[in-house]
Amino acid sequence: MLGPAILAASRSDKMRRIVSAAPVTKPVVNRFIPGETVDQVIPIVEDLTRKGLEVTLDVVGEDITTVEQSYAARDAYLELIARLAGLGLGEKAEMSVKLSMFGQALEGGHELALANVRPVVEAAAAIGTTVTLDAEDHTTLDSMFAIHEELRRDFPQTGCVIQAYLFRTEADARRLAAAGSRVRIVKGAYKEPAEVAYLDKAEIDKAYVRILKILMEGEGYPMIGSHDPRLIAISQELARTAGRKLDEYEFQMLYGIRSEEHLRLAAEGHRMRVYTAYGTDWYGYFMRRLAEKPANLLFFVRSMITKN
Ligand SMILES: Cc1cc2nc3c(=O)[nH]c(=O)nc-3n(C[C@H](O)[C@H](O)[C@H](O)COP(=O)(O)OP(=O)(O)OC[C@H]3O[C@@H](n4cnc5c(N)ncnc54)[C@H](O)[C@@H]3O)c2cc1C
């Protein structure tokens, strides 16, 4: 019951001001978003890759309102890619982008987001890495998939995300499970209506397995975005049944969540990628992490009470 309420709060400007200004917020935020600047996140990338993990980097900041902010988002990714290139980290670190941050919700947003994301994809390819387009709320997905298709004409390695909670996703998975495609499957983190999405956890898990099966039996490269031990075990089983080798799919988890499991899977020889978000506009990302596990919210509230 708490999850939907927290997701609703993630869209509230008033809550944003209260949470962002609370003196105890920062240490709790740092668990999930380990830096605000490129300088702060690079040592994290170095540390993770030294441990045998791979990384996907997300510059947070989805709630933009001006075209200038969309250019700033593009430039932030270009700066990041330039820094990764200088350190030779290109092959171990890819980028995750939210098209809303590139202007998708503004007037003429589809073309603007495409124009902003293209140079980022180009720069990533030049240093031997890739970009994955994150999935946001369901109203944005037709535009995201069209941009994905357009980018793949020149950069076929560009990835995208599909969300198991949406009714549409099995059909999307069938279309995307083609040779050369890279698809991250996740449960889904946004507040969606019952007309378009399963709301029941067990139904979402069942859909996840059906979609995973489509991806594993297809010709693309599945990226399993989940911390759920049952789904991870099922993924391994489906990969075996489909005759996939260890480098023909990968696991992905979020920074700060089940970190010991990142290392365990990597030690077993799996490709394990840690989704690492950084930046100053962390509110939306942080609130989704609270919504996923209400115990996080209790920890957050308790720390506010005990510090005050
Ligand atoms: C790499 C990656 C990329 C993602 N990209 C997207 C995206 O583009 N679009 C989108 O809608 N969603 C995205 N998500 C979020 C996803 O949709 C889920 O909301 C999130 O992964 C939680 O689902 P779960 O599969 O881990 O299973 P759950 O059943 O939610 O969690 C399983 C277990 O993992 C642990 N856990 C999960 N979440 C948390 C948390 N926040 N804090 C502490 N412990 C936790 C708990 O132990 C929990 O019992 C992404 C997730 C990952 C891992």
C-alpha cells in the first residue's frame, strides 16, 4: 500500500522541496546515488570494475522544463563519456539514459530527444561502449521505441528497457528479441493504471518469466534487471535450457542494493553490471527506490526523527 503513495509523492513539487531540504536526507540518498559529480562517480566506477563488475551510468535529472536543460543533460553525458575514454573505462561502462531528461516531454519533444541522444550514442560508440534507453511511464514508450529503432539504424548495439508489469510488453519482447538487439527486462518502477499494467506482484513475476523466456529463446542479448533471487535462479535455468553461454546474457542490479549478490554472480563467471546513478537532481530516482521497499522509507523516517 505504501509503494503507490510514495510513487505519487515522487511527482509532487511540495514533497520534493521537503525531502530535498531535510538535513538527514543526504546520507540516506548516498546509499543509492553515490555522487553528485563526474569527479565523485569515477572512483566508484574504478572500484566496481576492479572487482570484476561492469557498470551502466545514469546522470539523474528527469524532471526538466526547458530546452536548455535538455542540452545540459546531453552535455553532462558527453562530459562523462570523455572522462571514461581518458581512463580507458569505455569497455566496462555503458550509459543509461532517460529520454525525458533529453526533452521528450517538451513541445516537439520526440525530435528534440532524438537530436540530443544521437551525439551521446555516437560518442559512446566511439569509445567502444553502448547506450541503453531506460523505460519511463507507459505514455512515453511509443516515442522511446521509435527513437530506439531510429538509433539502431546506425548504432545497432543501442539497448532499450521493457517492463514486465505492462500488458503490452510480451508483444514488445517478441519484436525486440531479434539478432543484435540488447534488451533489459525489469519489473517496472512507475505508478501505472490497471488499464495498462498488472498491479499484483505475483502477476508481474509471472509476466516477467514469460518475457524472459521470449528473450532467452530469441536471438538478442537479454539483460536481466532484477534483485529478485527467484527470478535470478529462473534466468539461469532458462539460459541453460536455451543453450546460452555465460557471455550471451547479463545480470544488472542497482548500486546499493544486494551488493554481495553482485559479487557472487560475478564470481560465478556471470557478466554483472551495476546501474550507478549520480547527479544533483536525484529526487525522482530516490523516491522510486523508497517505493520498491517500504522498509527503506521506515529507515529514512526513523533517521529524520532520531536526528531532530
Ligand atoms: C539495472 C536496473 C535497471 C532498471 N531500469 C528500469 C527502467 O528503465 N525502468 C523501470 O521502470 N524500472 C527500472 N528498474 C527498476 C525495476 O523496475 C524494479 O522497480 C526494481 O528492480 C525492483 O524490482 P526487483 O526485480 O528487484 O524485485 P523486487 O521484488 O522489488 O525486489 C526483490 C528483492 O530485492 C531487494 N530490493 C529491491 N528493490 C530494493 C530497494 N529499492 N531497496 C532495497 N532493496 C531492494 C529486496 O531484497 C527485495 O526483496 C531497473 C532495475 C534495475 C535492477
